[in-house]
Amino acid sequence: MVTVSLNAWTLVIAILSVVAGYVSNAVQTGKLLGIKTVPQSWLPVLTLTGTFLTAFVQTLAGASSVTGTTVLQAVLAGLTALTGATVGITIHQHMTATPSVPANDNGADGQKAA
């Protein structure tokens, strides 16, 4: 027989999971609950909120017990999720940037003297 332990954190995790799902759906479909169109100006904020909430909730849901340390870890996981794309884009830009010609410090422009 399986025992189920329900407490306040179970409810918080369930509600935040539903909110994260609705936020993700609003970003993907452009509609809130399939009824109202989401303004284009809201999409970046909704994307950031959904990304943070997803990492936050996954961390809480994966913990054996929710303590202050677990909540801090969940917040840090959410913040790390927000920086993931930025770090990836920065690495991509550095790897694919056109290499520049090294500076020539001897005063010559690479042209032959007349």
C-alpha cells in the first residue's frame, strides 16, 4: 500500500505547477486560457516567469522535504535557468565571431615601403 503525505508544500507545488503550465501555454499559443489574446509586450515577461517557475517547482518537487535550504536552492535553480540561454548565446558568439587580424605594433601597415 502506498502512503501519501500531504502538507502545505504539496499544495504550493501543485498550484505553482499549474501556473507554470498556463504561463507556458500562453507563451506558446499567444492566448490566455484559450480565451484572451496575450499582448505581445507581455511575452518576454511571461517567458522569464515560466522559465523561473519551472526550475523552481522542479527543484521543490524533487526534494525529499522542503526546508529553508530547499527553497533557497529552488530560487537559485530558477535564477540559473534564466542565465542558461545567456551563457549559451555568449559562448556561441565567441566561438563563431570572425577572428580579427592581430594588431601590428611595429608601426607598419603591412604595406611595402616605396
